[in-house]
Amino acid sequence: MKPNETLLNTLLVDNNKKIMFTDEEIGDEHIMTSVDTPMRDDAFEMSDEEKMAQIEYHFRQIMETLGLDLKDDSLKGTPKRVAKMYVKEIFSGLDPKNMPSVALFDNKYQYNEMLVEKNISFYSNCEHHFVPIFGKAHVAYIANGQVIGLSKLNRIVQHFAKRPQVQERLTMQIAKELQKILGTEDVAIMIDAKHLCVASRGVKDDTSSTITSYYGGKFQDDATKAEFLKYIS
Ligand SMILES: [Zn+2]
């Protein structure tokens, strides 16, 4: 996806210190309150089955409120389908038990350059409208003695995507998790994504995309950052 850096959607995340919006028009609703997903203390007291039963009940109420006839063959299964999709698929990343297990390997071949995994596809959902955010994540790190299986980079991106999200937080959560797992600050992330809350409703701009980035440790050096950007361009 070629970034279209319209002022409306371009934003930069500068290493957790501050978030710079290049245009105030980004909208009041696009506010991230913390790097951690805001969760209640009792978030996991209910089982998945109990959650699905609750969501099924409440989603049926929403559909009925909209005037839909839930006796229709095409609609009657929807509340149950939505409940299962929320808990088991698109919001399964809220539950820490679903975090992918990650094995590290000794960096026996002494590869000390950066490793870049680019164009990792992901699907997430905007926490302000509950409609999709989708795009590509580019992830890089410089090994500090240990390396990670390549597919685990995809799985970590996808785990944090399976939450109601804002793109800035998604970027930070992937970066912080990789830094923790790999034991190094030397992690870079760039995410280029489309937000259907911008494309299909509201301002209905379906050509812009949103870019967020994180540069930790050595990636703050201009030459290292430039190398990363060259690989993903
Ligand atoms: Zn939104």
C-alpha cells in the first residue's frame, strides 16, 4: 500500500514520548488514552462461553432495536455468529491466554544486522466505531544474542490487532512486546493502514492511509532508520 500522506491522516508516534498529529482535523475521537488497552479488573472473570451468551443477547437487542425481524432465516443466526466472531476471532487478542507462545533461538550464526519482516498483513478494528482497520505492518529488530522464529513476528502483530484498537496503540504494543521478548531496545515498527471509519463513513476518504512508526534504540540513529526505511519502501 502506497502511503498517501494527506494531512488529514498522517501522524507520527515518536517513541512513546509524544504523539504528533500533523493536522488538528484528525478528529476528537482519535485519542489514545494509554499504551495498555483499557481493561477492567474483572475482564476475565467470565468464561468465553458466558461472554458469547451475553454478546449474543445484546446484539439481538441491537438488531431488534433497528427494527430487524429476527425470525427471518437469514438474520436469526446473526447474533450468535457475531458473538462467536467477537470472542473467538476479531477480539481474541484481548485475552492474555491467547498470546502466541514464542520460542527464541540462540543467534549461532552471529547475524548482527537488522532483520526486517515487511508487509505483514493484519486486520483490526477501530475502538471508536468498531469497523475494520487493515493494512501492513513492517517490523525490524537487531538481535541481542537471540533470534525469534519469523512467523512469530506475524503472530505477535496479529495478536495485538485482534483487539479494539487505535493505530498508535497497536504500534506501541507490538514494539513493547518485541522489546520485552527479544531483550533489546533495538526494534522498529511501521504500520500503514486504512481505517474504514474514515473510508466508508464520516469524511468518506477512501484514498488516504495512516502511517504510524516506532523507533527504539539503535533505530533512532539516522543511518539505521534510513536503512530500515529503504528496505520497506
Ligand atoms: Zn474510528
